[in-house]
Amino acid sequence: MRKSRLKEVPEVDVPTLAMNRFNPIASDDSPLLFHELRGARQIDSPHKHDFFIMLLVEQGTGQHQVDFVDYPIQAYQLHLVFPHQVHQWDFSDDTIVHQLMLSHHLFEQVSPWYRVPVLQQQAAVLNLPTDLWQTLLHEFLCIKAELALKPTYWELLYLRCQVIGLLVSKLLAGEAEKHDHPSVHPLLTKFVQLIESHYRTARAVSYYADKLHISANYLNVLCKKYSKVPASKIIQDRILLEAKRLLKVSDRSAKEIAYELGFYDHASFSKFFKSQTGYSPTDFKKQP
């Protein structure tokens, strides 16, 4: 994939594109948009959105990179891109993708029906059975048709978004049962939410355990049971993800990023980053 920097949106960190940028009607502040993507398409520069995206793949090949992990494009897939995830793609000439965009506010309203475990959201690319793909395509196209009507019946659109979420949740629940994966414990979900708010300043497992009103030992037990890794690893992974985002997309130096992420100095940041990735921050930033 070609790499170039996004210049349209001045952003201190990773460029964040607002949903109204993709609305063909400039005066319309719609919380829900439908697009049909046909043919070769490339997003050369990693960026993120402040809204939720669903990509229903009808056909095609290529790559969709989400938070620096490449996912091959193929027919009968659903890709979920959550707010603030960094992504880019490269689609082949024969690609047909149906895309829904939900504003952050709308996603918060319907998110109870999208029961994607927080720890799985970084890899929410689902291969769909044919019957479920057909059902989801029907819902996508019904949303497309309703959006074209004036006035738009928003209550019906919200319900259709909820139906899509429940169908996806049902598939994920079935996959979890097949692989004997337990449902995510509510405390673990809260733990990940707390990390999202405090990872730049707090790394101790005891800090999060105190906020959850449990012992650090019990938090580790929960993490190992439900995510197969200790609590410290989940904290480190979030810091590492942000470091990758800033190194690849922002203009900040490794030293500035080290300070931003709460490291004592550049050397400690470099040691942490290389132990996790095998690359120095500088070498990672230079990678295509």
C-alpha cells in the first residue's frame, strides 16, 4: 500500500475524520449514513473516525488494516471498526462493499445490542454464513431505502440497527460456545474501560483493582480466565497500541511520544517498545 500523510484534518495525534465529512449533503447532520463502495479503493494514510463503521463485503479481495493488523478481504464478511480505531484499506477492482456509518451518539444508543466483548473489538472481522450474510444485506438495503425517503422514519432505522447488532451478537455467542470461551465478566469490561481513560498515567494493576473495589490478585484471576493473559499485559497492550498509532501517524518524535505516554525517559520507552515488538520506535516509524 502507498503511504502518505493526511493533510486535510489538522490533528496533534492520529488524524480523526468526522462523520459529516462523508455526507454528500453538507447541511444534513444525519447520525446514520449508507455508502456502496464499488471497485478499487485505497486509503493510503492511517486515520481514525469518531464514529462506528460496518462494512458488509459482497465480493472482492485486498486488505483492511485495523490498528496495524491486516485482515484479508473476502466475500461474505462483516468488518466492524469501532470509534478511534486506526484503519486503512486497499480493495481490488471487483470489490463490492456495503457500508454503514453510525455517529458516536447513535452507536451509544444501540451499543447494548452489539455485544462484542471489549477484548475482541480489535479483531472484529467476521466470516458470515450465507444465510446470515443475506439477512444482513437485507437490513443494510432497507436502511439505504429508508434514508432516501423524506421524512425519514428514524425509529425504524434505530430498530434496524439494533436487529443488526443482535444478529452479530448471536453469531459471536455461537462461536464462543464452539470454542468453549466464557462470556466476558462485567468487571473485566469495566477494567478495559478504565484503562482507556487512564493508561497514559496509570500502569499499576493495583490502581485499577482499587477503582474496581477488588484485589489485584482477583483482577489477575479474572483476566487470565477470560482473556488468557494477566492484567498487566492488557494495560501494556493498550499503551503499545497508542505508541504505534502515534509513531505511524503523528509528527511527534519518539521522545515526545515517550513523554506523552508517561515514560520516565526516551530510553525506558525504547526498551519497552522493543521488548514488545522487536523494533526500536525509530525503526518502527520508518517501516512502510
